[in-house]
Amino acid sequence: MSGRAQLMWDEAVTGYDFGPEHPMDPVRLALTRSLVGALGLDREVEVVAARAAGESTLRLVHRQDYIDAVKAASLDPGAADPAYGLGTVDDPAFAGMHEVSSLIAGQSVGAAEAVWRGQALHAVNFAGGLHHAMPGAASGFCVYNDAALAIARLLELGAERVAYVDVDVHHGDGVQAAFWEDPRVLTVSLHEHPRTLFPQTGWPEETGAECAEGSAVNIALPAGTGDAGWVRAFHAVVPEVLADFRPQVLVTQHGADTHFEDPLAHLAVSLDAQRAVQVACHELAHEYAEGRWVALGGGGYAVVDVVPRSWAHLVGIAAGRPVDPETVIPEGWRQEVYARTRQLGPMRMTDGRWPVGWASWEEGYDPADRLDQAVVAARRAVFPLRGLLA
Ligand SMILES: [Zn+2]
């Protein structure tokens, strides 16, 4: 019997701070946590602070020489080695970097353990989803790959099939790389096309190594894709591959940087569509993974207007108390937003695009439409490898 959903949270994760000039401002985590509280969602979940991931856990994905380089940069940021992606514009070194990165990883690993052992059916770590970190290098604001570490821990505990679905605007390259040769892990990434966005990977033709053919799925969407196209693409690919793969656990990454206000990318998705895909992921976990669901955060650089609302919705869905999009945000939270950021916080839990309209793939497609071409490319590349009709 599983207990309530777990929300992984340790205030110290807000120490993941690349400095005042960096777009990944940790205030986004603090404001998400306080919005979860203001909406009363923290009473609907068990709030758990897991331990930091130890070195033996980090080694499930990362190379020892890289871990040593992070520890050295953490002690002396001036000595960071750019050969490991450290001390770069994207990943500046800072004191305590190893400890806080290990702490975030520990929250995702703890979430995976709780779900695998049946202590919770769902677990959320919105501080995680650092999907660009590579086995031997920091990349794209990510030091340790908590998503890959959570999956690796599930495999270590005996899982034979783990599915990872990543809806961040950027390709989930680090997770795909970590399991490129491992048929036990299906990675699915829905992202803006590599032609126009970092990390310039995630082409449909990337389908896994020869020994794991069809275990990587990439849906590369045209810049400018909005709600209807984004939700349509998700449903045109993800449910079918999950039905075929039959995961024992579903791990999802909910980067909020698909949003039309996000400063670092070029999709035009609303909060309401993000919520709709969160709801779909929850339903897919129940349909194909006996409800076992680990949900992570990810990117998201509209740190006041988008990230806290998006991930508060995610927590509500996992808690079994989804927040109505029409909900008016408590004034106390908006005052906190102003005090911390001198910005005005949003008024409601919607962008006014609710309910999200979209047309299913079964209703047919338009070969001249660029979104549909992206979906066809993804299906044609990978469905035959899995014995599915493209
Ligand atoms: Zn991202």
C-alpha cells in the first residue's frame, strides 16, 4: 500500500546559484515552494528532504574524474577546469557546487527509491530535471544529472524497464546519452528543433545504439509551435511508445521553458498546455506503469510569471488535488514575489487558454503542415524499430 505523494524539498537546494547574471535564478525554486504552500498543497503531500547523493551513487552515471573536477571547483572556483564544462559561461563554478548539486541529485534518487519501494505512488522533485549534464562534463546549467541518476538507481534496485519522458523545450541529451546503449531505458524527448536551439541534438534519427535500437525517441518541433501543436505532438507519439514499452516506472521532466514568455527559447506554449501535458503524464503513469511516477522540474527562465505556477500545478496533480486553472493566487504570495524580486506576480493559475484545444493524430494529418511533418519524422524514425506502424 502506498502512502501519499511525496514532495522532495530541502531549502538548501536554493543554493544552486550560478550568480546574479545567470538566467537560472534560484528564486524560481523558492517561489515555487512558497506558492505550493500558499495554495495549501503541502498539506496534501508528504514533504521529504532526502540525503545528498553520495559518490557511489553519482558514479552510477558520472565518471570519477569528473566528480573529482566538480569537487575541486567547489572548493576553489577559480581553479575550475573548462575541459569538464566547469567555469564556463553556462556553468560557472561556485563554492559549494558539489554539495548542492549532490543534494538536488539526492532528492531525485530519493524520489525514485520511494516510488520503487511503494512508500509513495508519486514523487516530485521540481528542483531536479538537470537533464543536460553528461557522464563526464557539466553542460547547459546542469552539473549532476539527477534524472539519469534516479533512473540508474531504479535499475540498480531491480527495475527492468524505465521510461523517461522529457517535455523541456531543450533536448534531454544527457539522459539520452547515459542510456544510449541500454534497452532497459526508453528516453522520449519533445523539444524545439536542434536547428534553432541548444544543445543542437535530438534529431528524430537519434534512436539509440545498435544494441538498444528504438530506445531513444526524439520529436523535434518547429520554432513557434503553440499549444495545439505541442499537445498534439505529445499525444501523437508518447502514449503509443509507452504502451509498447510497458514501463515499470515513468520518470518525467517538466521544464517550463516551452512557455511563450520564456527568454531562452522559441516555442509558444501556455501554462494551460503545460498543465494539460502534466495531467497526461499522470494518466499515462497510471495506465502503463501501475501509477509509479517520478516527476521532475527542469528549465524555465521566466522565474516569476511561469515557473512557480507551472510546477505548483505539477505538485497539485501528483498530490491528487489538481489546482483549478481559474484559481486566484493568494495575495500573500504576490507580496512575497514583490519583496523578493520587485516584480508583480501573476494573479491567476491560468494564462486564459483553458481548456486547451487540439486535434488528435487519429483524426488525420496534413502533409504540408510543419508540425505534422515533425511528428511524421519522429514516428517514421522510431516506430518501425519498435514494431509499430508509423
Ligand atoms: Zn530547457
